[in-house]
Amino acid sequence: MLKIAVTDIKKGQPGLTPLAASQLYEAFEVCMHNCEHPEIVSLLMLGDRNNDNRSDNNRCDDIILLWRDEYTEQMGRTYADMQYAVEHGAICLSIMLTTTLTPYKVVERSRKGTGIDYWLGDEETFLFQKKARLEVSGILEGDETAVKHRHAVKVEQTRRSDYIQLPAYISIVEFSTPKAWFAQRIDKWK
């Protein structure tokens, strides 16, 4: 079973400063604390993260999340807008899923209107050449149907940047369970 130390995001990525990464982690921590999750929790994985057409109701192996609950009232006031906290907490976990389940890291934040949140690449590539795309969404509380619906919406949204002809990863994080749908969308380019 895979384990992800979510606190590792605070080190940053090629396209994410440690300070920005720490803020994403704080939002993640607020969401996990508000949902009363322990510091070691199983993340139910939905979807076909390996693109291998699983027949087991689209479930993948669960992942163990390791995080630290250092919640303070000041954090609660900072992230009083739970929609903001969920959005940024989902980005935090999605980046950690990306770095664990793919060969990529975040190399750049995408501009608005592209249909994606981040460009992915690797540290060894000259100038962090973009190799894939990442779109993220977060849900505080929802069932599998809500997660699947959001995934379908995000699949269509990523098509706005299909002119780039790079694989797209979609990550939907639901905090109350917690669960995530992490899947790669690869189209056959002509």
C-alpha cells in the first residue's frame, strides 16, 4: 500500500515555491481537521489511475495519507471561507498524488482560460519543458456520484488546452471520506 507524507509538499516543486506550497498544505490541514480525520488515514482511490481498465467498480488501491494536525484557531480564521480552503486543500493533495503516481512535478501554474490548473514536467528536462497537464477540483462532502460527475465536467474542461497535445491528469478530492478520483486522460492525436 502506498503512503504519502502530505507534509512533504512544503518543500515546494520546480514551479511551486515552498511558501506557496505551505499555504496549500495549511488549507489541506484545515479541511482534514474539520472532517475530524486522524493523522494517518486511508484515502479511498476511485477511478482508473493506471489506465488499465479495471473491472472492480473503478476502484484503485487505497493510499495511506500521513499528515500533521497542528490546527489553530488562527488557521480557522484564515481559512474561514471553506470553499477557498477546499479548493486549495484539493490542490495540495492532488500535487502529492501527481508526484507519487506519475513521473511529473508541477513546473508552472497555468493561466486562466486554459482549462487546466498546472503544467507538469520533470526537473531533469532543460527549462522544465511542459510534458503533461493537471486539472484539480475539491469537494468538502459528497458521494461517489458527485465525484464522478465532477470528474466528467473536468475531463471536458481540459479539452480547452488540447491544442497542446499533452496528456491531461484530472484529480477530484473529496474530504469527508476522504476519497480521490485521479485519472489520466490521453487522447490519440492524429
